[in-house]
Amino acid sequence: MDRIDLLEAKVKQMIDLVQSLREENRVLTDRLAAAEARERDMAEQRQAIDRERDTVRDRIEHLLGELAGMERPPAADTDEGNGAGEGREAAAGAHRADNPVLPGL
């Protein structure tokens, strides 16, 4: 009888182990599914951030292009006989004061 009792104990041990492993597998499967969902969410967020960054970059490049394309005061407005460039500097100073978006430019 001792052998049958030992066999019964081993079978019960094995059944407990299988149940434990199944539960662990279920928990790990759930964790994996949650991690994959987080990964998808993060990938979507990164794509949104990348699109936003590209939009901001395009807008900044457009603004820089507009700034570069702005006309400077014509050189004919300067009085070259009385200190070349003074008239140009005064005109540029007046232009700077008129720029509410980028003061000092």
C-alpha cells in the first residue's frame, strides 16, 4: 500500500503543478497582451508626435522663409554724403520697433 500512497501523492503533486503552471501561463498571457496594447498606444503617440513635429518644422521653415524674403530698406534712402549707412541704420531701427512679433528684429 505504501507504493500506491506514494504514487497518489506524486499524481496529486503533478496535478497541482499543472494547475499552477496553467495559472502562471494565464497571468503571463494577460501581461503580454497588456504590454502589446501599451506598445501599440505608444507607437500611435509617437506617430502623432512625429506628425506634430513635422508640422511645426514646416511652419517654422515657412516663417523663416518669409523673414528672409522681407525687403530691407532701399540703399537709395541713405545719405551717402553724411556718414554712409546712418540712414539705413535709422530705418532698420524704426523697422525693429514696428515688429510686435519679434521685437529687436
